[in-house]
Amino acid sequence: MRAAVRLTFAPALLPLLPSERRRGPVSVPCDGSSTLGHLIESAGVPLTEVGGLVVDGRDAPVSLVPEGGESVTVGPVPRPQRLPGKPRFLLDVHLGTLARRLRLLGVDAAYDSQDPGDPALAARSAAERRVLLSRDRGLLRRRELWAGAYVYSDKPDEQVRDVLERFRPALTPWTRCTACNGRLAHAEKAAVADRLEGGTRRSYDVFAQCLDCGRVYWRGAHHSRLASFVSAAVQEFGT
């Protein structure tokens, strides 16, 4: 029998472990053929969240096949996390509020309220080079993903801060449709008048329209609340 591998996870990764495994090193069986990456995921941590590995004092890749008895320190992904090109995102069906808030900030956030299923999400991540955001660790373990990230909180405000702090996407508020992620453009009032209720036509003169779905936007009753959210995000994370 090979000796177990002892995994010590950085504090940032402990929420991904079962509560009974958070107090110290996690011992996982070693069969002489499984990689470190496989052993880490078997403990409950998807590799999307893993940064550097140190095995018995030396840096090591996730592809290393341990022989047994090693002590491994598992670090988190560095923040900000650098990606090739501008970060674009794909959110699973449970993150609709986060998708709308990212779009409000001008962040490219694809989302479908009709769950397409894990294989389709992973395939789209790969085809469009999007970071898949999810709270489903099983989904984040799919090998075909281009990139992924676990969303640690179930509270939308904290979710937004987590994504912005981790990836630092450029913020261009009020430029995307919160309904479909399309681009917004200025619209003349006369051109969209047939889409407006009477009170809106009488009260507002400045409009924008989605170039994809045609939805019309104006600074209505909720604008001050949305503007406060945008202002705070830009002040903390704007570039």
C-alpha cells in the first residue's frame, strides 16, 4: 500500500472543502497513477481555483503523479487573475442577478435563463473563450472548459465584488442591455415612441436602445439606485 498524500489548502480554498476537512491537512489515497490535479479535485476543490503547488518544498505542476507520502501545499489562483485578451464571461442558470449587474457595468456576461445543461455550457465556454462562472463545482471540473471560476458567495453584492476583484474587467457602465447582453446605442425619442407608455413619453427625452433585442432604456424611477451601485463599483474597480 502506498502512503497517502497530505494536502494543505490555503485559507482562501477552505470554503470549498467539507466542514470536517477544514481543520488541517487532508489525506487522500495515492494509487501511483492519479495526478495531483485529480487528487485535489477528489478532495472537493476544482482546479479553476488552484494556483501554485508546492510538493515537499518544491514547486510542482498539477500533472505530477505522486508516488505516495508527499506533503502538498495548495495555493489559490492569484488575484487579479490574468487572462489572454479582455475577460468575457458565461454564467450558469443560477446566476441571473449577477449577470444583470455585470451587464449594467458594461461587462460582457452571457447568460441563458433556460438551462442548456452542463455539456452545452462547457462547450460554449471553449468555443467563445469565456470564463464560466458557477457555484457548481462539478461543472467547473469539466475538462473542455476554456476557463472557469467558482462564485464563492450566494449574495449578489458579494458575487459582483468577487468577480471584479478576481478578473478586473474594464468597466463601461450603461453600454450593455441587461436583458440580452447586446450593445446599447443612443436612440431618438421619435424612433422609439411606439415602444413607450404615455407617461414615459411625456416625462423623458433621452433614450438608448439595444442593437440586438431592441429593448429601450431611459433614466426612470430606479435610476438613482442603479447609479449608486455603478458609482461604487467604478470607484473601487474602475480602470
